[in-house]
Amino acid sequence: MPDVPPANPTPFTAFFQSMPDGAALFEVGRGGLGTPGDYLCADANPTFWRLLGRTPGQPSGRRLADFSFARVHLARLGAVLGEGEPTRFDAYADEIGKSFRVSAFRAGEGRLAIVLRDTTAERHAEAERLRFLRQTSAADVVVDGEGGRLPELEALFRNTVENIPINFILYDRDYRILYLNPSLVAMCASFGIDTSTIIGRRGSDVWGPHIWNPLHARCQRAVETGELQDYELESRIPGDRKVVRHWTVVPIRRAEGDFRVIVMTHDLTVQRRMVEELQEADRRKSEFIAVLSHELRNPLAAMRASLYVLEHGAATAEAALQAREAIDRQVEHLARMVDDLLDVTRIERDKIALQRKTLDLRALVRETVDDHRTHLEMTGVRIEMNLVDGPVYVNADPARIAQVAANLVSNAAKFTPPGGKATISVSVEGESRAVLRVVDTGIGIDPALLPKLFVPFMQADRTLDRAGGGLGLGLALVKGLVELHGGDVEARSAGAGKGTEIVVRLPLERVAAPVATAAAPSPSGGTKRRVLVIEDDPDVGEALRVALRLDQHDVVVARTGAEGIEAARRVRPDVVLCDIGLPGLNGYEVARAFRADPDLATMFLVALSGYAQASDVARAKDAGFDYHLAKPTSIPKIQKAIAAATTSAAVQTG
């Protein structure tokens, strides 16, 4: 099977996979010929394949030209990419006998997005309706006068309207109901309406004003003009469910001054709901981009100001220290935002692999709060802990549960004014649940927003000052990580100004024993080492060289993979820090070259990568790396990796 370019991850993947219409993304084939026939299917939702009768990823359906609905429209689709203007057209897939409404638009450079809506039933109904109208027009409708009834036309009429998948009703000139087809009878029955009692009654006596008033107005206009009238009407049905229907009014002229009116309706609720969901997704995406821009500018502004302080020699030692601390905080903030974005995508695509072990939730929460206490106290919020006596064991990934606890506590501090309080508690509920609860006295949440609180990019605070800040990802991450552990999370609030309570429940590990952990090596290891840095970015390479020399290490920097291999033969380093995204030989190829060379095979290799999913760590291990660090990484983590150079037996992550 040929390779297919991977689709770009998006925070809206779940919606894409579940939407009722077929959707697919095509990218320019690697041959680069640039014609639509060379476009390959990079990603498609299950509905796309089902509509086309294909198996997902089936080779015969991966080229755009292989799909019959697109084959005769390749030039038109190519124009979408060339001119950037979206298009919409009707197409017929002859090999499966289906009709589609095709919508196509450019989704980035060399990318074509296609949405398919199955219109087979609608086309069939429309064809039958037009056939009926042509027949009735030619025969001057069903004549009740001197010509008598026409048996053949009556049979045609019955056969057509009783089988079409739309509602059909016939009125006389006084708007008395003459006929309802089975589709409309079934719909009326679902609402408890006995249609046997309404034949012969006026429409105004049967239908409520919200239906009859607009319908009567369209009927009169159709009779006056002799033209078809159509419109859409939104209404509420029992259960307060919104329904949108498309109405078509057809006037039928008879003898002088006499007429009948045919009214047909079909349900558009699903299509309208999909449009609204797409609009909401687009609105949230636009809002997220605006918020992201704001959240990136703030730390960059603080870093630029701090750099200005450091660049001026007149700055006092205290000012320089404050500037360095500010830069460190803002770098951590930026790294945290990037991690949150990646984690949300990983959760939605089911790409997070948990490293479970038996742990004491009480101890983990205490350590997490202590680690963040300095930052939390800077907000002026009093932090209290209420932990149950004795250990509370759960089978969980300690890093991910610590992330959950940190997000909840930070969120409480963020939305609680100075002088307020946040209480963190750990307890046991019943015989099977460990409970982490965070209660604050902050700004609270409108109860109407509670159901949406765990949706990515959702934020209650949309004021310009954005005092709370953030991307609206924290609680979405909490929910995703907790559910991966088989737990659940809920939010409670009595309203604005009345604080918030977040409750996390995890499966309790009843039979457990404390798990001993090996002492971590000291950050620097206390040993001077020869370090080779292979990094193509000059600023990053030089920064690492200066930082590691502060720990008395000998450091050599190479800009490419080939230069790094040559430098390793020359200086014989104890540790190699190697970027993955290198020009020429990439980091994986460099690692394989080291392991294949007897003179370099035993060197300790540390991967520096912007790709940090479990599959990326596994790929680094397969290539020969001993340690994996995700960018942006901190100097203490690099020091830890260097210290581990003599103790590592398997690939580690930091």
C-alpha cells in the first residue's frame, strides 16, 4: 500500500469523525505533478467511505481520479486549488448508483477538502414530483368535470405520492384537506394526530398559527402568480426539540377560478444542525486563534522587556535576577501552552500511552501542590489541603495525574481573587473510588456554562482584560486524562461569585503496596564530561554550549548530522545531544550511524525532539537513542540526562 501524507491534527477531530456527511482531505501526490488526478486521500471520516461503499484506506479509492463522482469534474476541482474559490455541484457515482451534492474548498497549500452529502433519495423524490407535475399539467390535472376521472392518471398519482419519502398534502380552493400521503400520516401519528378526522377540514382548523399563517400566505401568492413557492420553517415539537422543514407550494389551476394546491415538505433538521455545528466550530476556532495570539504576545512582551534589562550594564544585581526569573517563568508558560495543545490533540486521536503503576494519590497531590506553592502564593490565594489519613492507592500514570492536579489547582488560583481560598482534598468514596476535590471561593460559573466547561477552547471569561488568561484547554485536558484512567470528572457552581468545585473520581486500587522508587541521579552528576551537541539552529546550539560549560563540561557543537559523526570520531564524547530535525541526515539516521560504527557504538545518545508521543519515543529507541527529551527542554533535564549516561539500560524520557 503506498504511503499517504498524514492529515494535520486538529482540535476538532472528534467532530470530523462523527459528522453525518462524508468528508475527506486530499493532498498533492508525492510525484508532485500537480494535477488533480495525482491527489491522494490523506484522511477521511467513516461516513465518506460508507457512502462510497469502500473500506477505509482501500487502495483503489485513494486517488481522487479513482472516484467516479470526481472523475468528470477534475478540471473544476483543480480550479478550486488554483483560484482558491470553493465550488459546489451535483454528481452521480454510476458504479454504486448514488447521487451526491459535492462541496469542495481549498484547505491550505496543495490541500483539497471535499464534503459529500447523499442526495439519492431527494433526487428520486424530485424526479417523481416533476414527473407527476408534467403528467398532471398535460392532462389538465385530475378532472372531475365533464371529462370524468382519468384512471391512469389516478393510478400514477397514487403510486407516486404514496411512495415518495416526503410529506404531501392536497388542498382545494377553500383550503380544505383532500388528501395526505402515508409519509405525512405517519408523522402526524407520531404526534398523536388522528388524520382520519381531518380530511375535509380547513387547514386553518387543523394546523397551529405558527404553521398555517406562513403556509396560507405562500399558498395565496402561488395561486396569484401561478409560480411555485418554497421556504423553510423552524418550529418546536413535543419535547422542545427544534425541527427545520423545507416547504414547497405548487398551484394547480383547474376550471375558471378554480384551483387546488399541493404542499410538500421534507426535514432539514440534520443538515441545519450540521451547519450550526460547523459554524460553532469555526467560531471557536477563530476565537481560539485570537486568544492564542494574545497569550503568545504577553510572555513575549515580558521576555523582551527582561532582555532589555539584562542588556544594560547599569542594571542592578536584583533587577538582573528579577529579569532572569521572569524569562524563566515565561518560557515555562510557553512550553506549557505547547504541551497542552499537543496533549489535547493526542487525547482526541487516542495517541496517549499511559505509564501506569500503583501510586499513593494523597502523596502525589501533596507533592504537586508543594511544587507549585510558590507560584500559587504569588496570586494571593490561600492554599489549604485536607488529605485523608493513610494512603489512597490508584493504578495510574503519575505524570498524568500530577498534570490533572496541577491544572485544577492552577485553575482555582487563576479564577480566585487575592485573599480568596482554594481547598484541595483527597478522600475515598465508598469501596471503589478515590476522590480528588478542588474547591475555591472564586468568581464561580454560570450554571448554563457547566455542560460546556470541559470542551476544548471553552472559556467563560471573554472580557478584553482576560485576567484569567489561558487557552481554555486545562479542564478539557483534565477530563480527557481522567477518562483515560477509567475515571470521571464533574464541575459544580452555584453561580457567578459563588466559587467552583471540581471533583475527580478514579478507580481505587484496594490491594496495593508502596512501590519503591530508585533515587534519581543528581542534576549534574558531579562529573565533568565531554558533550557533543548536534543542532542546526545556531542560537540553540550556542545557548546549550554556554549553559553546559557553566557546569564545567567540555562542549563541541556540530550543525549537521555528517559534521556530528565526524566530530564524534575526533573528540570521543561521553554524551551526544542530537536534534531529530537535522538537514541531510536526520537524527534517527545519525543514531543508526553511531550504532553501526564500532568506534562510536557505545556512546550515550540523547534525542532532542519536538515530537514527544509514545510512538516518537519508541522510534528514538529503535534508532539507537538512550534518552529522549521533548523540546523545549530545561537545562536541569539535560543535566539529568547527562548524569544518567553511565546508568541507563533502556531508553528514558525527561
